[in-house]
Amino acid sequence: PAPKSARPRYDDYPAEPAPKSERPRYDDYPAESAPKSARPRCDDYPPAEPAPKTPYDFESDSAPLPQGETLGETLDRLRRSRGGAAQQPAAPREGAGEGFTFRAAPEEPADDFRLPSWEDDAPPPEAGGFGFQFGFDAGTEPEPDGTRMDIPLRPRPRRNAPAGHTQEIDTAAPRRAREEGPQELAQSKWRQSYAEQELLEQEVPEDDFGAPEDAPYVEKDLRSIRTGLTVRQVVTAVLAFLSLYLTVSLKVVPFAGKLGIPEGYMLPLPPAVAPENNMRLFLIVNLVLVVLAAIVCSNIVGGGIAALCRMRANCDTPAALAVLAVLIQGIVLTVLPDAVLGNGNVSLYFPLAVVVLLFSLFGKKLMMKRIERNFATLTAEGDKYALVQIQNREFAREFSRGLGPDVDRVAYSARAGFITGFLDRSYSPDYSESFSNIASPICLGGALVVGIAGYFLMDRELVSAVSAFTAVLCICAPLSGSLVPNLMLARQARRLSRKGAMLAGYTAAEDYADTGAVVVSDRDLFSDDSVMLHGMKVFAEKRIDEAILDAASVIISCGGIMSGIFLNMIGGNRRMLKKVDSLMYEDGMGLSAWVDGKRVLIGSHELMRNHDIDCPSRDFEMRYTRDGRQVLYIANSGELSAMFVVSYNADPETADALSELERRGVSIALYTTDPNITSELVAAAFGVRRTSVRVLPAKIHAEYAFLTKPKDRISAGGCHGGGLAGVLALVRAASAVRKSVMRATVVQLIGIVAGYGLVAFMAFTGSLQLASYGVLLLFGLAWYLITRAAASAGK
């Protein structure tokens, strides 16, 4: 091949290119031309004898080059014409012995590609803009910096080219910082979709409270609903009293003598509606009272029947069925009024239906008070931290790995500007509603069985059969139906509101109660006051002030728990802090970063050895690490600067919170950049098992930062004021709510089964007269008190 000096230049070509038809084609060359891999490259030509110039014709999309213009001048002119006049042109390469230039793309951030290392005593490259320029002499290899272990130069010689002439610098992955954006997450070791899809998988229910601007309107609606419930409650209570009065007036007042009333006394009634004068009108008045109560509570009756027709019965369905059965009995008795006094098996159950509706309103009003209190907490001023469960189980296991094979329910806290789905979760169904979905159709079927069987067993009397059917549905409609899910929720809402926390509804309680691990930060365990500095050993006195300032810049920039100590060292003057680049946490060893072009290392003995920095022996460390104290090294520019002796002290309240979480089966996934904070240290300081604490590895620090960064909007079922105490308050409340609902539901089920068996036995034995409205009402009230006690039991 021709030597470089003899190669044709751009200005050697003729000004006018030859016609296209006369230009040589690839297939015009001889068949024995060299293969592509063996063809010479521009940089492969060794010095040789000059060869005669051979003109080549070529086609160009641009205008012909001016005569006498060099390649460097041409590139400079093109840059100016494209807006790049501000950039300085690189010197043209005249031969293999000249230097060459690397230039990063202007749009690339300075931290997104690997930089060549330089000597500690040499001035660092200018980093003011997005373009970096470094020159190397040919034939010389840059000496690696001992402090730059994680950014090695990886020379990759080009094919068929001398390694000394060309060098390729690969682009490095972005450094992981404490606050990392989604664009940096793409370079993490986990799939990008894990953390980003986590937000997409969260349910975002649509309700009327969709923005902070809706708060006044939602508050007004909640107040109007509660006011409406109060009015309906008063009206229903009046109707219940009237219905009960009419039913009692049908017969002699029981226990009249013990009450100081003459024996045989009957409650007075207007003559027009007195049963002895007009039984049909008396029954019609009772029936009208029930109809009015059903109209007042139309949402309960209509909603319960509609849910049953959709095969999705709820807590309102038993009350609706009781009202429906009483209306059927009232219609039948109105048609056959003589059977009321002539048949001993007939009892009037009108007041039972109205009382069941009244207690349903009690439960709903309790629910509205809870929602209003939670809404006030949610819209109050102050920071709100949403407690969110990781929906992707595979993603959750990366946080809980090592805490147990069954720990796949992991929750984390994130500061939220607005929490969505509040109203939807507040009205969410509970466990007792799922129970009603099964029990209500069974009770309806059981009532039909008792009614049909009673019809044949009681001499085919229609009135007796209808009365048995009504009695079964009335006793299977517990007075505590709507109270079970709301009693403990309302109590916990009062407790949480005093702490600035909120639990929206039962579905949120179910989620939080199933939590197996919570992700917390080291700042949640150790405050600035709990970390104490006991001493400092200086190894490089000449540069100790600069080393401490650089270390303070690194630790404060990442928000470490030793920020308070280093801030005191610099007098609390944050303006002295320097810019930190390429901050990185190395698992269990410490931090490495670049400050003013110098590598700063802060960490353990292993970190220093990993970067080939000499540090004291273990025996030397043992002289300072008594009584649970730890050492922390600082190195600057490849030289060990100082050793700090620190201790980490547990706060008693935090220790109690960790112990309670452990008793509840909740482990801790701990985020930290302090190499001294390990599972062993946390276990020893707070008195918990080592296996219940896991320090998150560096590979998921980016995911932690993405999940826990402040968010403008987030879907969550609860919030707290921050810290481990807030997390514990929500977990404790959720566990109490779930246990309360389950206990009360079981007690309620026992009451339904017992009541059904009692009425069925009376119907089949011909003693249905014993199942009077008074007996059923007393049974319902007694079981209501038992259920309420069961729901309120426990802490």
C-alpha cells in the first residue's frame, strides 16, 4: 500500500468530477482483489516509499472543496455553518506519532461515560460544560489511578490496527445516587419495568375526590350524607316506637304487676284502629308503618334486594329480606284478619323489621363519622406518607430475600402530595359482607324450607306457614349486621387521627395486616442524636481539612445518618459543601465519589483494601472498637486521611416499635449507605432477631429511590406522618380491624345458626307461639351485645 505521505488529498482531485457513467464500479475490479478483512485501513499504513498519486473520481453531495483548503479547515468551516462555531476544531492527524482527541457528545451528561484517569498531582480536566477533551500521546498508555477502581479504562484494539494507534473508551452506566430518576433506572441491574410497572399495577379507583381542589365539595357531600342519615335515623326511630306500641297494645301488657300497672291493662289506642274494633285497619296501620320505614331506608332495602338478585348479597340483604317477609305477612294477615286472634301460632313481627332497619342506620352513620374523620386527617396540613404495598410479588421478593420464603408482601412509605382512591376504599366491602353473600341465600332457602314444611305440619294453615317463614328471616337478620365492620374501624380512626395517620377502609386493613416486611431507611432507626463521635485518628495532617470537607460533602449529599456529625465539623455552613459526582455505594463497604476531581472513599477496612489503600491492621482497630463502637475510614486522592470512632445508640421508642413489628411477624428491609449498619448491629442495638432484618444491597438502591421518592399523586389505603412509628400505627390498626371483623363475624354466624335452629324447632313442634316478636327481639338484642363485645375485644 502507498505510504501516508503519498496518499491523495482532497485538493488533489480534479475540480470537475467525471461523468457517472465513466466512474469505476465495484465489479470492475479484478476478481482476485483482497478480501474485506485483509483490506488496509487508514491507520494501518507503515512508513514506506512514496507512490505516485492516482486520481480517483468520486461523487459528493456537497460543493467541491476550495483549492488549497486542508481537512482541518474544511471541518472548521462545516462546524461554523452548522452552528458549531463555538467548538474548537481538533488538530488534524498527520501521522501515527501525532496525538488524538476524544470528545463527548454535547447532549450526554458528564457522568454518563467513563473518563480516563489522571495523576493526583495533575490538574483535573475542565468539567464546566458537557464537552470534555483529553489528549494522549501515541505509543503511551495512561497510568491507571489507584483510587479509580470502579472506572477502569478498557482498551479494545480495533481489528487489524496497532493497539498503540487506536483506543476505544466504552460508555459507563450512570452512577446510582440516592435520588435517582426513572431515566437512570433503565441502567439498573433489574428490569426497568419492575419499578415503573409497579406504579402501573397499583389500582387507581375513580371517585369524586380526584384532586385537592375537590376537597370542599367532598366535605360538603359527606356532611350532607351524615345529616341525611341522622334525619332518617330519627324518623325510623319514631316509626319503630309506633310499631312497637301498636304491637304491644294488641295484648295485655306483660309483667304489668311488677311494673306497678294493674293486671290486664292494655295500652290505649284510638277507637278507629283498636284491634277489637277493626282488626283489618289495625293491621293496615302496622303495614303502613313498615312501608314508611322501608321508604325512608330505601337504599338499604332496595340495595339489599338488588344485590341478592345479582347473586352478590351484602350486609343490607338480611335486613331487606326481613322487611320483605314482614310485608308478605302483613298482606296475608290483612286479607285474613281473623287469623290473628284465632290462631295461636301467629305473632306480629312488624316492629322487628323496623328495628333491624334502625340498627342498620346506626352502623351506616358510624361509617360516615369515620370517613369524615379520616377525610379531615387526609386534608390537614403537614407531610403525608402513603404506605403502599408492592403489587408485583417477584419484585417484592427482591426486597425481602433472606427474610423467609413466604415473605412476599412488602410495603414502603413515600411522601405524597395527594392520595387517590380515598372514597372508594372508605366504602370498600369487608369480610362480613363476603359472609353475607353466602349466608343470605342460605337463610332465604332455609326460611322457605321451614315455611313449606310448617305448612304441611301445621294442618296446612297458610297464616302459620307465612309466620314461620317471617320468623326465620327476622331472626337471621342480626342487628349487628352493619355494625361489625365499622365498630373497630371507627375506633382506630379516632386513635390514628391523633397521630396524623389514616386507615381508609377494610380492604386497606386487609392489605396492611398481611404485610410481611416493611422497607425503611436508616434514618427511621437512627436519628442524628443517636450517632456519637468518640474520636478521630488523623493519618494525613497536611490535607485533613480538605479531606473532612470532601467527606462532609459526600455524606451530606447522600443524606447519611452521620450528616449531623460532619455538618458540625464544618460549623454548620452548608455553603462550604462541594459538588459531588459519581456517588456510588459499594455493598457493605461504603461510599465512593468524585469531589473536585479527587476520588473520595468513606467506608470500612474492606473498602480501603478493595481500592489498594493501606490502612491499619485489625489489631489496631480493636483498640478503638470496644463497647460496640465502630470505625469509619476516609481516603482522599488515594491516600488514607483519617479514621473516625463512632457508636450507634438505639432509641427506646424505636426499639419498642421494632420489637412489636417482630412480634407481629413483620420484618425490616433496611436501606442504608453506612457500612457499619448491618443486620448484626441492628439486632444487637434494638434487641431483635438478626434474621428479621435485611440490609438492602446496592443493586436495588435505584429501585428503592424510585419507589420512595416524593410523588404528586399515589394510590394508597392509608397514610401516616412519617417514621417507623407511623408505619407501626397503621400495621397495628389494620391487624386490630381484621381480627375484630373476623371475631364478630364468627359470633354473628353462631347467633344466626342458633336462631334458625330455635325457630325451626318451634315450627316443627307446633309451638311457634313461643317465637313471639318479644322473644325474637330480646334474642336479637342479646346477640347484638355479644357481637359488639367480641368486636371490641383485643387491643
